[in-house]
Amino acid sequence: MTEGVAINIADVSLDYPLNNKGIGLLREILTGRVKKNSTSLYRALEKISLNVKKGEVVGLMGANGSGKSTLLRVIAGIYAPDEGSVKVRGRVTLLAGIGTGFQLDLTGRENIMLTGSIYGYSRMEISNMEEEIIEFSGIGEFIDQPIRTYSAGMRARLGFAIVSNLEPDILLLDEVMSVGDTDFRQKSRNKIEQLIKGDATVVIVSHSKSIIKSMCDRVFAIEGGKIITDGSIETALEYYESLGK
Amino acid sequence: MANLTVESKIPFLLSPVRIYRNIRKYNYLLRHLIGRDLKIRYHNSVVGYGWSVLEPLALTVTFYILFAILSDDVDPYRPLSILLGILLWSLFAKSFSLGTIALQRNAAMIKKVYFPRELFLFSKSGYQIVQLSLSLLVILPLLLHYRLVPTTMIIWLPVTIVLTSMLGLGLAFFTSIWQTKARDVEHIVTIFLRISFYLTPVFYPLKMITSGRIPSQYTDVYLFINPMATYITMIRSAFTGEPLNIPVENLYVTVGSTVAIFWLGCIYFVRKERQAVKNL
């Protein structure tokens, strides 16, 4: 991998198995094989190649189901590509939707510890960051209450606070910049900008043109699992606007 | 530094080695997942950890009464034997059944962050071992009552715990993958465990099978297909100091098959896990 490259995606394809029923399902379980090129596979990513430099901010735009989230999961190592290769340099964290798989019966503080250790941080490291995370999330005294008592906004804020304060080398954001109230949105934007200045590499999936325009160095449009633009912000936005028509 | 895409160069045949390395590397997370389960289980309960002891105790009393009505066999250590049987059986049954659903039930977490997925299965087994250790405290008053002093046979205790977990985990390595595809699997496992509970000497002694109504030529087959029968007898001997009364060749076969199931399970899991999570 060349120096200065944080994410190297080369010819990556990925198939999702579709639900088989009855005998087909039984055969699939017993043999462990899904017939290639048949109706039982759905191609979610098709020969995607992308290089992201260290410290770069890349945006991904596209309609629902175009493969953006799948691509982030491949970068995060959650899915292994069926073809091609993904190389990633540094510690990756993915923030998608609300929370990071919180345990509802545990308190906010316990969930910080659990989430931190899931992302590979030691007890000491997490303890050092704990106060900062609580401060940033603005949860206040509720931090020692079980997560199930939190509102959706509070959960989203805590999730963002944990992942962004873990100071990852590579931060993958899936539709999370629009969580919380206006105040918190501004705060999370500042936090990301601060991370970018600190040399973090960021990949953002967003439907918000303003976020894409103001934060990204390059933007790609994705359709049907393929990258269809060359990275310039204007072309991607043009394509995205044409979707609505 | 976590470099996620560097596949380890260990061949599939040595999957257990790979799993062992992952467990060592992520042992803090394993402990955390076990702690999470304990915390959640006893959250908001008055008796708390006491429940891990009360549940097997209640079962022991039930089967003690049942057995006293149904059989005139005299086992001097009957309550102790039943309790040990139930404790070791739970270790096996829960490692197997909770392991089966471990991937599917943790889908939310699996889809958000990568770490070796076998940790979910190991954490279920580890949690059961913690429970078992807590419950073993109840054994102490029983040992005092029977004036049993542990002999060298006590080494069977850790051996059976390890082998029982390996058996439960080994099977769960297969079923947890199947479960991501078809939810029928967990129900099949539940039924399988219910039937085998009665076919295993959990609340009765092994000698009711080996020197009972079953023709002796079948008892070898029985011991071969039911490793738990051997392990439960072992854990009883560990405390009572009574001889095992199982031929040594049978022990080799039982231990060998458990190790083989675990080994094959590891290989299967490592091969299939990456594809299986796409079903979640």
C-alpha cells in the first residue's frame, strides 16, 4: 500500500444472499453453498475501486439501496468482499444510525465502557476519555441511568460522542450528521472538523447537500452498487439533484 | 494497531489456533461481554447473583423428590449427584443453545463494528462457567455433610468443565451459522436438548443405564453417542472419589470425539462466519 493512502479499495464486489425457501434453503444450509449467478444472489457492490488519502474527507451520495452503507461496512471490515480487496491503515470506527448497539439495561457510563472495549480500547484509555465523552454528549446526570430511559436524541448524541471522542484514524459516518438539535448538530460538525484537522480520514454518507458541500474534498455518486462519478463535488451534486426528477 | 484486512496466514485446518489467538488478543472484551451478561441478568433483582444458585437448587429438590418416588435405588450421595448433574448439564445445554442464537441476537452490534465473532459464543460459555463456579459454593455444605474430603480425583472437575464447554461450543459453532439462515435451528436445538436431558444421567446415576435394562452390547454405543453421560459421571467421581466404572477405551473415544467436534466446529465457523453475517 502506497504511503499516505488510508483506504485502498480495489475491484470490490459483494453479493447478498437472498432468502431461499423450503428445500432450497435446506440444501443451502447443508451444503453451505449459494448458487452463483442465480436468482439467489443480489449484487450490492460491483467492481468498486477507490483510494482515500490520509486526512481526506470523502462523501458518498446516492439513492436508498444504492450500496453506500454496504460500502462503509466493507471498509469497516464487517463484511468481507466476495471479489477484490480492501486495505485499511489505522483504527476504523463506523457510526451508523442511532447508538452503537447499546445495551438498554446498562447505564450510559457502562455503555461507554462496553462500546469503547468493542472498538478495541483498553479500560485505561476509555477511563481517560470518559469525562470528555459525557461532557460532549450533554447527557448530564442521566449518564448513570439505564439507556432505556433515554430519548432517541439522547441515544444518538451519546453514540456520536463516544465514537468521535475515541479519536479514530478513520471515521465512517452513515447518516449521523443530522442527529440531535441544532446546537448538537453544530457541535458535531465542529468535532468532525477538529478530527479532520487532527489528520483523521473521514468517509461521510449523507443526503444533506450542505454537509457534503462544506466538508468534503471529493464526492462520489453511487448507483446500483457502482461508482458513477469521478469525484468532483459538482458532478455528484448534479447527479443527486437529477434523482429527484 | 488494528489492521482489519490483513488475513492471518494460518491454514483452515488450524482454525482453533486462530481462534485461540483472537481470544487472547480480545480477552478484555470477552471479560466485558461476560460481565455484561451477568449485569443484565441480575439487574433490578433483589436476590441478584443468588438466582444462579437458587435455580439449580430448586431443580435438584424437584428431581430428588421425583426420584425418591419412582426408584428404590440407593445412592448415598443422591442430592449431591443430582445437583452436580444439573450444573454440568446446564453448562453444556446453555453453551449450546445460547451459542446457537449468539450471532443472530447480536445482529445490531455485529453490523456496526468488527471484532472476531466467535467471542459471542465464547462469552456465552464463559458466562455459564462463572455461574457454575458460583453454584459450586452450594456444594461445600453438602461435602461437609457427607464428610467427603476431595481426593486426587478432584482433577476431573476442571477437566470435565473444559470438555463440556468444548462440546457445547463445538456444536454451537455449526448451529449459530445455520441459525442466521433459518430460525428453525434454535427450535430444533431446544427439542434436541429436552430429549437428551432425559436420556442422559443428569438426575439418575449412569449405572441405571449400564447395568440396567439395556442389553450390555448397547451400552458402549450409548456411551459413545452421549459424551455428556461420561462427563457427568466424571464430575460426580471428582467429588465423591468413587471409581468411574467406565472402560478406558470408552473414555478415549468420548474425549476424542469431543475434541474432534470442537476442532471441526472451529474450522466450519472460521470458513462460514464472513458469509453468514450477511444474512443478519
